[in-house]
Amino acid sequence: MNYLVGAFKSPCNIAVTFSDGRTRKQASMKMDNGKTALVPLFQSQENIAGEVSIEPVHGKKVEHTGVKIELLGQIELYFDRGNFYDFTSLVRELEVPGELYERKTYQFEFSTVEMPYESYNGVNVRLRYVLKVTVSRSVFSNIVAYQDFCVRNYTPVPTINNSIKMEVGIEDCLHIEFEYNKSKYHLKDIIIGKIYFLLVRIKIKNMELEIRRRESTGSGPNTYVETETLAKFELMDGAPVRGESIPIRLFLSPYELTPTYRNINNKFSVKYYLNLVLVDEEDRRYFKQQEITMYRLLLETE
């Protein structure tokens, strides 16, 4: 996956290949053109190595003032599209000033690269990792090519994972207790819990559990918040009675979830909530929301 930036046809073709590209696991990623492509998958602290190939078009001579490859970790806010905030920037010089007459290849390696944040493509923000090859030129515009890759970081099972227990209600009308077996879930986990009705004096028609993702970007007055409902799971259809207990068993694996991101580089956050919704016979809706933490399990297979 290589693409060039520039208004005119490039005088040379640039290709980036990874040294373990044939055996490395790949991940699906949404690209700039809106299409989805498979890109190599890495974790933090891995070596990223490979080869850059530059070939002049139709034997043309390419004069340059140097060739370099950069490994960039970038955050782009869509309301400020085109401006990238680099949180990781590593450079390797590949060639001194000179001329290219024929195809030439260069080896590169970035050792034990610190990649603290996962790749993310959201509603108003994306976090990406990319290899950027630049053929610098003094007279004409630089020739630039990009190669995206994906980063996922895995977490061991939390040593402390408390259950969630809450009581909610409307005075003299409704009183319920609900419990979830834990507060931290990995992306393929199962939410297990129960809802217990202590007092029911309103005619409830149905009840459902929603998984909501809240993405916050920017800061201060320029904060943008987008909330998506990723899943709706019907818990009950019909009126409950006092003393009734409703079980909850919700599998997370069918949904496209990410880990929780908290204040990533002071640019954005992504949080998840379980939203309990009750609807009465007059279609009035009652909500109770609880934040949960999502993480990517260390030994998880995807």
C-alpha cells in the first residue's frame, strides 16, 4: 500500500516492503480514500524493518538532495483536517544528495519502537502510524510516499476488577437493583449480570441494555463529543413484578469495539458505557448509565 502526494505524475515509483511482510499478521484499516485495506500489524517495542525501492519512470534521471524515511505516529482531528500532531517521529537517512538513474533499494530499521497508543479511526479523530519516504528536491516539489501500518497493544487480565452494583428508582414508583459481574471487560468478553425489581408501580413495556461509545475530541470550548450506540440487547418484553429478577448475558465479540482511551496525547478520549433503558406503556423512557473499561486481552486471538 503505497501512494504518492503531488499534483503531477511522479518521476519515480516508490515502494515500501516489510522484512517479515509475508508472515506478519495483518489488520483491516480504513484508508484516506474511504476504502478498507489490509496493513501489517505491530505492537509497541517491536522492530520495524524493511526495504525502500525507488525506480525512476521510463529511465528518467531524478536529481535529489537526499532520501529519508520517517516513522510517524500522528493524530488528526477532523475539524482540523490536514493538520497532523506527531507524538512519535523517528528518521533514517537513506541517501546523500545525488542522482537516480535506475532502480535502487535501501534497507531500513527502527529498533524497539515506542508506540504507546493504538491505531484508531473514529468519528472525529484518527490515530495512525505511517512510514513516510521523502525524496527531497531543490527545484521541484519533494516526492513523498506513505505506507500505513496498524498498532495494537495488549493488556494482561486486571488484578482488580470490581463488580458494579447500583440501586436506581423513581420515588414511590420504581426501585430496582442492577449488578454487572465486573467493571473491566476485554473486547471478546461476556457481560453477565442481573436486574432485580424491588418496587414496580409503573407499567413497564420493555427493557433493553445498550453499549455506547463516547468519543471526545479537542479541549475547552472546542470540545466535540460524539456518542454512538453500538448495540441494543432486549432484556425483557412485558411488565415485571415486584421480586422478579432478570438475567443479563451479553456477548461482546460481535461488536466493533476498541479499548478505552483516556486523554490520548491531550487530544481525544474514547469511553464506553452500559446504558439501561426502560420504556413504559406511555413510551416514556428511563435511563441509567454506567461507565465500563474496555481493554485488549494479552492472549486474545483476532
